[in-house]
Amino acid sequence: MDLGVCVASKIDDIDYAVRAEELGYSHLWFADSQMIWSDPYACLALAATRTSHIQLGTGVAVAATRPAPVTAASIGTINRLAPGRTFLGIGTGNTAMRIMGHKPMRIAEFDRYLTSLAPLLRGEEAAVEWRGETSLVRHIMANDGFVDFEHEIPLYVSGFGPKSLALAGKHGAGAVMSIPPSAQFMENAWTSMERGAVEAGKTIDRDDFLTCSLTTIVVLDDDEAPDSDRVKAQCGAFAMASLHYSYDQFRNFGRDPRGPVAAVWDEYRAVVEQTEPERRHQRIHAGHNCWVIAEEEQFLTPELMQATCLIGTRDQLIDRLQELDEAGLDQIMLLPPYDPRFDVLERVGTEILPHV
């Protein structure tokens, strides 16, 4: 089991990336949410110049905000700085699009996007649809030092449901998921990914196909309660993001939440809906994955944290990660809240990482 780090991209916070490499984390995934954080490619460029062996890429890039040739050129530029250790994670834009008041890219459109993107990442020509027209596109100066497509750029496709995971199997070298999965979840995910591969005339070698899940990890002190103030500080922002996502699902599709979100749903809706409808898409993601804003602290229940984060003693966490590894999960992508990010990085890196 590898442990990677999802970085809330911040242009003057590259020391965090450097420390992750020193501690032995395998990947740095720079998040792409343009109206929340800094530009991920600018941050990746700085990280590439200050690291030497850690894998670098987007976690995940947003297909809906950039045409495929722009995405290919951007990550190809990073590969020029970090050849052989650059990857591209990409998704439909669950946060980045909704924070602008729009829905993520639809599955059929995402499929067409990935069909164009994959050859472009190899420096090949692709048919690209743009503003209702399709044309043949390639990087016409790919061999002149501006980008690097000679060293492979693995494509990791983000997916939450069966259809998007099938696209990961169809187009990708790996899949990016969210929320700590169970053995049953992983088996269902593999079924979807392998179905997508078969539809494309491919087969997946499970040993070479990366599976990664986004969450955060809190190592409990001796006799510490799993809902202590320290635990809330170190995983609360990630847990609260599940409420943000649930409200988007309700607002866009009319889907009522289940599980621990349902227990606080009416009260949470009442708070969010104090904001006028034309700006509510901005309010939903306040503090997103960085901190819990004061008026939302009441919704941070032990059940919500346990359902979305990995919380336990050192031995419990090591056992849980080994179980997930046996179920077919290759990597946990760790996303700590902003303020305690170094503390989380250090403790997980020293107490958990050496044992997995």
C-alpha cells in the first residue's frame, strides 16, 4: 500500500511537498479547483524543481474547464521538468464546476474528452471537438523542448460511480476514488473498471492498474476519543466536504442523502439556505477541505467523521490499510485540513507509512 498526498494547491506552500518526499510518500496530487485554490500547474512546476523522485501530478484536473489540448500541453510542460515521474489525474469537476454554479461534465462528454486526451498525452494526433466542431490536433513542436511526451504520462481517471469507473478502465492506467472503501466496494469498483476495459477491447492487469482513494487519516493517542477536539481539527474539513457534496447532489438532482449525513440534513439545509439562491453555489463550499467554518461545526458528528475518514490507533490503521491492500486498493491519497497539514503529514509519515 502506497500513501500519497493530495495538496490543496497553494503557490507559496511548496515546503509541504518537499517534506512529503522526505518522509517517503509516493505521490503528490495537486488539486485543481480554480475558484478555491492556486493553479495546480504553477504549483506543480515549483514542486518539480524542488523534488527529485516523488511522483507529481494533478489530483485531479478538471476536464470541463480546459480543452483536452490545453490539459495535454500543461501536463506535458510539467513532464519536461520532471520526466518519468509526472502523471495526470482527471475528472469531471464535482467541486470546480459546482462552485461556479454549473454541473460537472456529463459522462458521454467525458468519454469523448478522454478519447481525445489519451493520444495527445503520447504526442500523437487526435480528433478534438471544440465549440461544436471537430478538428485534428497535435502538438506541432513536441520535439523542440517545450513539452515532454516521450516519457509516459500515466492517465488516472476519477470516478465515483459505475459509469465513471468504467471510463477509468476504458481509457486510464488507473482510477481515483473517494471515501475509504471496503472490500465489497473495491470488488464492485473492479467489476465496473473491467467492464469498461472489455468494452474497449482491453484487459486490465490488476498489478499494473493503479487504484487510489482520497481520504484523510488521524492516528489516535492512547485512550483518545475518536471525536476529540484534536481529531476534529485533523479530519473535520474532509468530513464536512461530504456534506457539501451531498447538498450539490440534492440541488442538482433532487437526491436526499443517506447515512450520517441524513441525521443532520434538515438543520444543515436551513443554514445553507440562508444564502440567496444566486450565490448559494459559493456558500456551499466555504472552507472546502481546508477548515470547518464556525456555523458548520455543529454538524461534525462522530458518525460523519468515521464514515469518511480513517481514524484509529496506529495498529488499527495499519490493519485497516492492509485489509484494503488485500481488497485491491493500491494507494490512499491523504488530504489533511490546511492548518494541521504538517502535523498530519509527520505523524502518518512516521507512525503508519513505514509499516505499509
